[in-house]
Amino acid sequence: MLDILGKRYYLFALSLLIIVPGMILLAVRGFPLAIDFKGGSLLEIKFSSGKYPELEQVISLYKNLGISDVQINSTGLDTLIIRSSFMDDPTREKIITEIEKTFNDKIILNRFDSVGPTIGREVTGRAAAAVAVAAIAVVFYIAFAFRGIPHAFRYGICAIIAMLHDVLVVLSIAAVGGVFWGWEIDSLFITALLSVIGYSVQDKVVVFDRIRENSNILRRLPFEKLANHSIVQTLQRSINTQLMTVEYMLLALALFGGVTLREFSIILLIGLFSGTYSSIFIAAPILVVWENKEWQKWFKPKTNNPTPA
């Protein structure tokens, strides 16, 4: 039988190697917030000539009109997605007119969105409240469903800790993506994050439910062996459900879905993979650490038993 729980501290270390660099980036650079949160405007324009001009020239034009925080991404050879500080409709018309005049090209407006900072704060607050309410509901649901076994609340709390692991992995990847590829945290990111939370909790309930069933059957086994046996029993189901169905579909969407959905697809792809990983290698191992109260031995010096003469 695979001894998964015997390597639990190595698995914890692997998760930290992924999470800590991203958290450091977030602490130093802050969250790469999109206009949904910090307020601003998004302008998607298409050039009739079939080729957009130099990006630095477009940024200079924006700055000459007093518009700051300009970020530009391209879609194909003729379309630009320009994010900037907040601007109203008259300013947008002025921008398009100046671009047409400067580059002698006809502009087609594909999309224009403006979000004020008040709306941004409202979206942030609601997203945080949704995550908090979901976490509390999960704890009480699992505690109620597992009420027939000792320490039922531990299962719910361990599920939430593992869920937070998945959230931190997603945030770390987003921080790295913000540095190298200009990713931003927007409403689609929150949609992906809430989807990851839902899948993550579902997987953990499946693993914990198998531990609950085996607790009534394999009563004489030590809890660590019982939990390891339960993980191995659900291992194939967890991998097949995620990898063979959802992950392949998301990978195809990330590769061929276009630039608009690429970041969303990659975040969801990584988040769901992390959810499966944490269900097997994080949630149950944390439960075992708690059941064994292993923290009592973490900081105790090792004693060498004297060899009898």
C-alpha cells in the first residue's frame, strides 16, 4: 500500500515552496487589481488597417491627455485592450478621435467598460463575504454530516484549512502571472476562485467520508493507517474525476479559447489541480497531525536513550 501520510511533512514543504514566493510578491508589489476593484476604464479597439501601431506611442497619447495607469495588451495583430485610470464617455470619444488622427486609421470600438472606485470596493467586499460565508457553512455542514464520529468539527476545519491552501496557491500563481504576463485580479478571477473553492470542498468531503466509513469498519487500526487506507481507496476516483474530465477541457480552453478567457482558464486549471492535490496530500494529513497532536513533539529536543552496559 502507498504510504502517503508517512511523507506528509515533505508534502507540506512542497506546498510552501509554491505558496511562499507568491505571498512575498503580493507583500512587495500588492495585489494586481483590475478595474473591477480599483476603478478605471477598459477600452478594446480594432484598427481597420489590420495592424496596431507601436504600443509606446499609444501610451504617450494617453499620457498627453492626462490619463494615467495605462496598460496595453494585444489580441491578434489589429486589436488592443487598453486599461487606464477612470474616464467618462466624452474622454473616451476624445481618445478615439486622437488615435484616429495621430495614426491615420479608422478605429472600431469593440468594448468600453468603466468602473468607479465605489463599485470596486463593493465587488471586493462581496467577494470576501461570499468566501467567508461559504467557509463557515462548510464547517457546520461537515460537522453535522460527521456527527456520529469523534471530533467531527475537526474534519470541517481541516477541509477549510486545505481550501485556504488552494486559495493561496491560486493567489500565488496570480501574483507570478501579474509580474511576468500582466495578469490582473478581476471579476472573472473571482468567478474562477469561487469555482475552485466549490470543487475543493467537494473533493475533501469525499475523502473524509471514506475515512468516516472506515472508522466503523476498521476500528482496530491506528488512525494514521486508517486514514492512509481511505486516501488510497479514493485516489483513483479523485484523479480520474479531475484529470480525465475537467482538466483536459480547461487545458483546451486555455490553449484555444482566446486571450479573453486564457487567464481565467489557467487559473481555474491550476486551482482545480490544487484542489485535487490538497484533498489527497493536505487535508487528510492535517487531520492526522491534529488527531496525533504532533505539534507537541515539534519543538522538543530529541533524547538519545543510553545504551545499556
